[in-house]
Amino acid sequence: MSKYQFAISSGPESVRQAGVVESDSFDEAVVLLGQKIPVQKGDSLEIGVTGFPPARYQCVGEMRSRPIWIPEGRLAA
């Protein structure tokens, strides 16, 4: 299992929750965070493993009670 460091923010410089999640895959780690931490449209997620730059995502809504994340800086369709 890999350890992914994460931070969820509601705005610039306002980390609401940060920590580590263990998972077999990156995708599974993102899904687990969506299940455990309340997220709303506009929130940002920064997640990665030690030694690599983190990936940055923005929540653009939800579907079936799960957040929809898109890479930060891209516009939703």
C-alpha cells in the first residue's frame, strides 16, 4: 500500500483538512477521501506521494454523493 499525503482547501491558503491516506492506487485514494471528508463545489484537493510534486484538483460538483474532481486549471465542459 502507498501513503498519499493530501490537503483539502476551501480557498486560497485555507487548508481545511490535511493528512495521509493509505491505498493500493491513486484513484482509490481519491475515492476514499471523497467518502471520508465532506467536500463541496469549489474545494481544492492536493494529493501526492513523497518525492513527487502533488497533483491538484478542484471539485466541480457531485454525482451519486461523490465529488467530481477535475485537474486544477482546466474548465469543466
